[in-house]
Amino acid sequence: MDRRRLRAIARRLAKAYGTPPPPRHLPPLEELVLTVLSQHTSDTNRDRAYADLRRRFADWDDVADAPLPALARAIRRGGLGPTKAVRIRAMLRGIRESGVPLERAFMAVPDSELWDTLVALPGVGPKTAACVLLFSLDRPFFPVDTHVHRVAIRLGLVPPRSNAVTTQAAFQENVPDDEMYALHMNLIRHGREVCVAQRPRCSVCMLRGLCPRVGVTTSR
């Protein structure tokens, strides 16, 4: 990853989009469930599904013990209810089986060990683990979702056939710790509003002079 180009991209995104709103700083377990619910849906539907889940079940142990059909119905407004129900229940059971009570999950785990703890859970990959660490605990981890991955490839920051895991590792290595949150959020916004999956709006893109799709000029 070319750090000079990366810095230029970060500056232009910051100028265009400003300072992102601060992270939610939810407890790690809540952030973990929210991250699963956010997959392949809008933030609005994610939040509705989460609210429905908390209304339906008294605590996280009840969620872990719930029949899958009931859990899927509770989160159906987030989409992919049956699939997400399997993941959420498996994660919660995995935490509980490790001997950590769910109401205190992760509270006694040092940040330096939390990454390994998270990625060892059923259904938790690097992106989900990084979201929990970045948004909940302000740790310098760089999540790569579909928008960030697409923009990174189009900008030539990573090779065309890079997968999300290698892309995340590249950002993790090259982005300064104190810039990870802002760049992550601005890349997501750019991927949603300008560098969209179908028919990207290259003519109005503030990064067009840095993008191989339209010809690289300077890195100013």
C-alpha cells in the first residue's frame, strides 16, 4: 500500500466529508451483536432488529438459549433472520462456554487479548472483531466492509484480487492509529454515496485524480 497516496486520499476525504460522528461506545457484547445484525442491511433496519431483539428477550442468556425460529423472528426486520440467528446464538454460547458470564462478557479481558478471543468465536471474522475493538473500545483496528474493500481495490490501494482479510491487514499496517476511525468512516461514506457498486459517480469524485479508473495525476 502506497502510504503517500493513502495520506492524500485520507486528506481529500476529510476535506469533503469532515469529521465523522463519534463512535457509539456500546459495551463490546452489544457491539458484537449489532455488527452481525448490520450485515446486508441498512443501519435503520439493523437498529430496528436490535431493538426488537432486546424487547423479546430479557437478557443475553435468554438469547443464547432461544430456539432458532424464535430468534429469527425477533430479528427479521434486519433481514436474513435465520442466518443471523444461527451466528448470534453460536457466538453467545461460545462466550458462555468459555466460562465468562454473558452479563460481564469481555469486561475482564485485556484489550491485547480481545482480538484472539473474538476471532475464536463461532462466526466472528476479522471485520466483526475489528468493529467491536474500534467502535466499542477505541482500539486501533481497521474494519473492512464491502464498501471499504471495493473503494480500496478501485483506488489501487490493494491488488485487484485482494480479499477483505488481506485488505484489512494492509490498512492495519499502514494507517496511523489515531486516523483509523476517521478514514474507515469516510471510506464507507464514499463507497455509499460516490464510489457505489453499480455506476460509480466518477465525474463528481474528489478522488478522481488519484484513481486508476480515471487516470492518476498528482497526490496533492
